[in-house]
Amino acid sequence: MVAPDRTGTRPNPVLAAELAPLPDLAAAMARLGRCPPLSLLRSLARLLGGPGATAGPAPADADPLAALAAHPGLLALRALRWPRRAHAGLIALLLRDQPLADWAPPAELGPTELGRALGLALAGPPFALDCPPAPPPVLTPLLEQAAARVDERLLALLTLLGPDAVATDPALPLQLAHRVPLLPRMSTAQRRLLGLRLRLDAGGPVQGSGMGVGSVGITNQGDLRALLPSQLALPTKIRRAHWLRRELLYRARHGQEPPRLRPTVLVLDTSPPVFGPIEAVTRLAAHIAASSPIAAQLPLVLVTLGGQGRAEVLSRCADLVSIWTERTLELAEPRRGLALAQGMARTIRDGQLPPAILLLSHAWCAAEEIDLEAPAGLRALFVQYPRQDIKPPFADRCERWESVPSGTTEALEQVLGRLLG
């Protein structure tokens, strides 16, 4: 047993590497209303592998789930290389059809207390039993059925969520599983693109030096009045060496403020004219443009362009699924959609930087709307149809615009950086 220390509190139990993840896994599953036996949790944890493992530890031959180690679905989940803290969400997916009604902790034990109790029990000496323990029966066909559902669409959902979000909320994969059929099929290379992040345009170089109002940035040229105080802290010999090599730092008089993220309204065309190669670019671009504001906890709104259109606040990684699943068979109404976007931009203004409105559509978007005035500060990314290269008719009414061919994936984050920087 784990004896109390001198302070009267029990120290954290030290568990064998194979048993270490079980208390936290059991507690996480209990929060989801599922209480599988520990032997089943241990087998699934083995199948999913540990942190930094290429293939994960294979189950022993005596393990009833050993045959699942080579299942394509399990191999695909293992290839995600998610850390152990995110495995609860994956295990919940695999056990969603498994009957577990006969397994439950005592009613007085909440999930946190259950984890603590299991940790203490697993760290203690083994119990003396009159007969060897027998593992509970597991319906392996149901696990095989769950593993067979792991396809390119489900892997796309898991990639969209990411291990950090699933570790925080293991219920996310189960909650969003009903939207998996709406997601596009993504290859491994396409799923890697979901990790791209916005690259804001860095702007021009800092020019000039000296004192006075308007000093922005630093430069290697200037007079002693503009010398950065940090340079005076250098030892005399080192400071002289920097001066001889022109390596001392001075305040720059003229400069350009580095670009900053700002609240954003994404106007995503989800109407039939973008189906196919166009939406493969616009949806990826919307995903890249949305990921950075979400990470920075900046206001972000998605407005769909199609039919009546709708607005949705995106505030967490799970909300990015809407960018890939929203779709309509109604034609786009740019006038209505841009008016909705302009109204949403007014509601998310935070008093510092004005919100950006980014339109993502095909090159002929709003071509018929001759008298349509674009909202102030509208930026647009137009995707050309295959074998076409035209100037978008609506481009001149945008503050900034970019046009890319269909199938574009390289440097897309830089294109968006020029639009939003």
C-alpha cells in the first residue's frame, strides 16, 4: 500500500509504465458516462501506442484484442501519433457500440475520485485471490466494426480537432461524429495542409534613426541620443566592439508597425458554382484564415454565401468543422451575404483594429451585381475555374484582392497574409 508521508497526505502513487495511463483514462471515460473494465482500457491503450512510439507496444498474444493490432482502422489511428492524454477521445469512438451496462463504479465515486482510487489500488500490492482472475468478455466484432468506420473522413475530423482539443474535451469526436459524412475525403497529404497557419505580410523595412515623436522599431545606425538603454548595460569592451562593427542598436525614427491579427468575418461561398475544385481551395483558405484568430482568441464569424446565408461564431477548434460541412443547393446572394457580414463586423469590433471581412468565392462572384457596393475594407480571394484566368469583375470594388488558380495549395498562407495583414 502507499503509506501517508509525514504531512499526513498520500503521495502520488508510482505505477508501472503500462498501468500509468489507466486511472486518467478511466476517469475521462467516466465523465463520458462510459465505464469499461480496466483490462479493456489497457488493451486499447496498447493498440493506440504511447507517446513517441512509431507503432506503439503491440498487445500480448494472450490479449483478446491482439488480432486488432493489424486492423487498418487501428493502424490509421496509431499513425496520428496522438499523445496519451488525447487517447480517451479515440477510445470513446471505438467503444461507442460496446455494451458496458454491467460495469460501473460505486455511485459515491465521481470521475476524479475514481481516478485517484484506481491509482492507489494499482500501486498497491496484488490481492490474494483463491482463483486466477478471468478477463471480462469483450465483443470483438463490435470493436472491429468501430475500427472499420475509421476512414478518410473520420481522420479528417480528428485532424481538424487536433489532440489538444480532444484532450481537453474527449467527448468532441463523439459529438461531431454525425457530421463525418458531410466532410470531404482527405488524403494524408491534404490533411497535413490543415496545419498551415496565416503568414501576415511583414511590410517594409524600418528607415531612419534618431529621437523624437514617431520612433518605431530599431536600426543599426543612429546617434548616442537614440541608443537603446539595453546597449549601455553591455561591458565597455563589448560595447566598443559592437560600435566598431556597427552592431549597436538605436531607436528608428520612421518605421512600419508590424501587422497584427484582427477580428475577422469570413464570407465563404457554399453555393453550387463552387462545388469541386473551387471549394477545395476556398475551404482550405477559410480554415487557414480562421485557425490563427481562434488560437489568439480573437472574435471570428463565419458567414455562408448561399441562399439566405447564415452567420456562426467560431470560437474553438471544433467549430472549424462548419467550414468544411456547410453546403447549400441554393444560389449565392452576394448582396444579402455581404450585408450580413457588414453587420457582423460591427458587432465584433473590439475598439482597436477594425475587423477584416474576407470573401472567398469563384472568380465570377457578384459579376451580375453591377451596382453592389462592397463593405468598407472588404478583401477577397477569388479562385479561377480550371483553364481560366480572368480578372474577377468584382475585384475593383474590393480594398484588396487576390486571384489563384484552382488546385492551389502552395503559398496559400502567404496569399492570405497579404490580404489580411
